[in-house]
Amino acid sequence: TMGIGQADPQIAALLEAELKRQRGGLEMIASENFVPKAVLQAQGSVLTNKYAEGYPGRRYYGGCEFLDQVEELARSRACELFGAEYANVQPHSGAQANAAVYQALAKPGDTVLGLALDHGGHLTHGTRMNFSGRFYKAETYTVNPDTYLIDPQIVLERALQTHPSVIIAGWSAYPRIEDFQALRQVADQVGAKLWVDMAHFAGLVAAGLHPSPVPWADVVSSTAHKTLGGPRSGFILARSAYGKVLDSAVFPGQQGGPLMHVIAAKAVAFKLAGTRAFRERMSRTLEGARIIADRLNGRDLAERGVSVLTGGTDVHLVMVDLRASELSGKEAEDLLARVGIAVNRNTVPFDPRPASVSSGLRIGTAALATRGFGPVQFERVAEIIAQALVAGRDADVEGLKAQVDALAQDFPLYEGLDQVG
Ligand code: PLP
């Protein structure tokens, strides 16, 4: 019965401080979002008490009758939302979902082919320090050096050279739409399976504002917490033929007991992602990213060596290219942080600076769209970012910060919530 304020004042104070931080600044980290209160409630529920190893109807523990219904709802909502034949909603995270996909589609030592980390791929797509690069023979493809686009012809060339059993599509830092049908053809041509990791753009797919990889890929993995706006976690979609092998790859292959409170929260998020309100939010997300890309294409920025990778965006993020700028990615990230805007530095393809400093910024709009931002506010945010990047080390940090504070105040976050809700 003791609340957290009494039981653990130290942690309670930190939760409050974090809520205040989230309310006070502008969150533009492309992989982040704000979950609705309903998701917080499911995730903070008594379902955390329960072991439910196994799957609905086939548990290794008693007392799972309600949890079976929770997981069934999560699975069927995921299938309906994305038009998939099969869903596994148990992965604890995106990385765990991906570990299970490897286990289901490949044997240790097999060759896999994914987008290079420094060209926008994810750690789990075969980097050396990740399990994926240690247990598999990980080969990479790059973006096209002229267009900076993912180019099925380059993927094909690399696949013909390396003979992968799995081709990995999807990305963490890339501003355009991939051609899943063309990648399917590449996979078929070399006898590989096609796996798409849609973690970043899953919300756009759910809203019908981005092509779906589901009809083309053998397996699709995702996180629930980026554009999709659900709890921090993962899930997997596939053709039903892969269901059995994926189920056993997740449990007992990679995990023990599922996080049923998180699965309940995923079920809520899948339900909400099917609504018109969600689609409207995703379309504001896209509009915001286009507004920011347009502004950062301005001549005043070009004169300072700042440009937009690929000249624009089709998704929820903009990749800023600082290779010709005196500001590094690290300096630009720090500058915007001082202004109250959270973004992350990122390598850009063919980056001359070391990864720890890098020459790119990744700017996402999903969290601000969730907060209620529309075109008018995104224009103002774009202007603040543009002014900061043009002025660089001479930026009027206080003046810009005051504008950020005003925008944040106009769009209250988690009203009525204190601490954890
Ligand atoms: N896949 C992609 C494409 C991602 O961008 C991420 C997140 O950074 C992940 C997987 C990993 O997700 P998680 O952080 O939940 O392990």
C-alpha cells in the first residue's frame, strides 16, 4: 500500500525530475515518443507479477487464463493492424526480436547481408561488437554514393559476391522509403530470405502512410516504441509458415518468461494505432519532418556547410549533413541541447569524422507530433534549429531557449500526471 514517494523517495524524486525534463524540452530524438496514459497504466500493472512461459493455451505455469486473453488480443491486433498472418508479441526489445529472427532464419556462421551501421543500419544488423556480427558472417551493403539512397542494384551486387542466407532491410538513420518489392526480387535472385526491420517506420506503416514490408518480407521485426508510440519492446510478424520456428526462437530460444505487463501495453498501442486519431498524428509527423527538411535546405544553411541528406525526407526524420560545416555532429547536438531541443548526432555515409563526433544530426518529429505539434509549430521549431545551426558557436542560446520554453508550455505533456501516473 505504500506509494513510491514513501517507499523510495530517491527514485520517486528522480521520476519526477525526468517527467519535468520531458515536459520542459522539445524531444526530437527520432527513436523516441510519448506513450499515452493507457499504455503507462497497462505497463505499470499487476501483470508484472505473473510468470507465463510458453504461449496462449500452452503455458508452463498455471493461472494464465487472463494473460492468455491479453496475449491473444495483442497478437490478433498486431496481425490486423499490419495485415500479417502471424505475430509474436513476446520479444522484450527490438534487439531481442532481432536475435530471435536470426535464430529462426539462419545458423551460426551463416552469411547475412545488412545495411552498414555508418550508412544508417542498426547494431543488430551485423556490426562486429554486436552478437549479430560475432555469431554470423556479417557482410554489409552501403547506400549509393551518388544519391545516398539504398539501391537494390548495390544490394544485388553485394549479394552475388557474398551469398547471404538472409538479406536484412530496414534502418535506424535513413530518410527515405526503401523499395521492398525490388529487395524481394534481389533475395529471390540469390536464394536468400528477406527480413525487414521496420522498427523506425512501423507507425507510418500502421497508418498506411508508408509502404508495408509485410507482403514482401519473409519476416518483419519491429520495436513498439518509436513511431508506433507503444511501450519499449519488440515484436515480430511473418508468414504463417515461419510461425513455429519463430515461436520457439523467441521462447525458449532467446527468452524466459514474457513481460506480460508490456504485452498488455503493446495490445493497447496496437489498438490505438488503428484509429483515425493515430493516422492524423502520423500525417502531422510526416508534415513536420518535411517542414524541417525544407527549412534546413535553405541557402543560409548551405553557406555554412549544412545540408539535408538526400535533399529531403519521406519519413519521420531528417538527416542533417554537417560534413562541410565547422560544427561537428557532437557540437551541433550539444548546441541544440542547450537550446532545449534533444536530437542525436549520427554518422552520415562516408563520414570523415570519427563516429564518436560524427558529421550528422538525426532529427525526428514523432514525439512532438504526439505532443500535438502541427505545421505552425514545426515551422517555428525548424526556424529555431536553422538559426542555431547558422550561428553555430555564436548562437543566441538564451533567446532560442526562450522560444523553445514557450512552445513546450503551449503543449503540456501528461497533464494531471505526477511521478509515474
Ligand atoms: N532495430 C532498429 C532498426 C532500431 O533502430 C532499433 C533501436 O534503436 C532496434 C532494432 C533495437 O531496439 P531496442 O533498442 O528495443 O533493442
